[in-house]
Amino acid sequence: MSWQYQAPGGYHAGGGGASGMDMQRAKHIATLRRLQKCREISANEFEAELEVQTKEQYKITIRLLEGFPMTPPDIRISPPCTSPYIDAQMSVVKYADHAVGEVSVAGTWTVHKDVSAMVNDIRNTLYFSPPSRASGGGRPSAAPQASGGDSAVRAAQPVRSEPAPNHAHVQVPSLPTTYPELDNMSTEKLQELLDDEGAFVTFFNELPLVTELDTIETSLRDENVRLAQCNLMQREPLDKLKDDLLGQHEILQVQKLNYDEKQAKLQKLVLDCSRSKIIERLEQAKVAAEAESRELQRTFRSGGCENLEGFVRDYQALREKYHILKFKLDKLKEAPQ
């Protein structure tokens, strides 16, 4: 069964020849073949894989099932991990689109969406917002539910900040409205904290919110260091590429000068061989042959030619040349432009 376009109701099943949906599917598969690994699972299923290297290495598997492209691709991550972009079945459910921000995979999918561009955005999302490995090698467990007073102690679920230009989302906890650790303290203990700066600093640094923020700060610093080191590692090959590019630029400048010289010569030859130039040269040669034959005739009549046979030979050659030039000139003028 193939899918064909039917206006305005959408797509309907039909047969006979390649349909619009078949061509769309083939187009998507062609873009995915540029990935690291791809294979035909069956006549109606296609699979491609690529890897994402963060602090851990993850594999993205893209499967185009039988209903594709009417249905979105099945995109999964392995090994098991936790991320706000992945559900419990390790399926990618949302990602940071390079143009519009965070979007849903299923909610924004259309038959005309570029699947390779979507996969690239998913890879960048996982790179800038790395998932966490699930403990024990199994599926990630659900977060424990907070009860009553515990909700005031425990930081709320991390909220995503506004996307940065590179779509990296930093997850920070929300500020609690109360601190049960302080509520449960006696007046004397609170006074001790106020009087002892060292004890107050120790108490403050042990708060769950502060320790979580310290963890986030350390993670961001480590990530910045890692990115900086990666960038520095690219300096030497980039410098080499720059030198190669400058060398190619110098060669190109020399070749351009040669090209400009040859182009000027070609234009001159084109002008010299133009219809008007050829007619002009034929006209000049015809006039010259006519004048030369008339001059030879006057010389003969005035007695300046002692050899009759030489006069006849030269005069016939000049007249023949004149008539040949005149014939060519007339034919060229009669020819269409």
C-alpha cells in the first residue's frame, strides 16, 4: 500500500507507482544514510544510529516504522539514563529546536519536516544538556513524592532557565519558601548561630539547596573547562588550515590574474572576428585590389609596361582577387545576422 496526496482531505491509500509519501520517505532515508550506521530492517522499516559524546557516551537510534512519514520517527537513547527530554521507555519526547526553542517530537512532526535536522537538534540538546546515567543499569526510577512538611525542606524539581544562544539549558532549583531546619530550632540554638559565624557558615553550606547549587556550579565549571580544553585542542589544526587557506588564496590570486589576461585576449579576438570587423577588412582589401589593378592599367597605357605577358598575368591576378573579395563581401552581407 502506498500513500497519495488528496486535496484537501490529506493522504489516502492507493497503489500503482511511486506516491508522494513514498518519495518523502525515500528523501528522509537518503538524509539519514549520512549518519554513522544505517540499515534496512525490512521492506517498511529503516534504522540509523549515531553517537553523542558528553561525560558519558550515548547512542541515538532512529527507526522509521511502517507508517512513516505519516507518523513521527521512533527515536531512542541508550544506555538507560534520565533526562527531561526522555521518557521512561528511553524515547526522545522533546528537544531544543535550533529555530524555535523547546518543542515536542510528536506534536511538531509533519511529513515535510527534515528528519536529519531534527536528529541534529536532538544530538545538540543532549550534548549541551547531558542526561544522567540510570543507577543499576536499568530503567530510571521515578522521583520520590514529597509529603507535607518535607516539601518545604526539599528543593522543588529543577526548572529550566531561559535557553541560551547555544540552547544549553541550565537546570536550577527553585527557592524554598520556608526552612524547617530553622523552624525546629530553639531560640538558644538560633542565637548561637547568630553569635558564632563559623557555625552559621557550616549550617548554611549544609542546607540541601546550597549543596545542590554547589553541585550545579561544579558541574558547570567542569563543563566549561572541558569545552575550553576541546577548543584549545582545535587551535593547532585550525592554524594549519588557516595557513593552507592563505596559501590557496595566493595561488588563486595568481590564477585569477592569468585568467583576466586570457579573458582580455579572448574578448579582443572575439571583437576582431566579429561580423562587422570581417566586413570592414574585406571592404578594405577589395578597395585595395581595385586601386592596385587601376594603377597597373594606367601604367600600361602610359607605356610603362614593357612586358605584355607580365602585365596580363598581374592584371588578371588583381582582378581575380578583387572579384573573389567582392563575392565574399556580398555573400556575407546577404547572410542573416
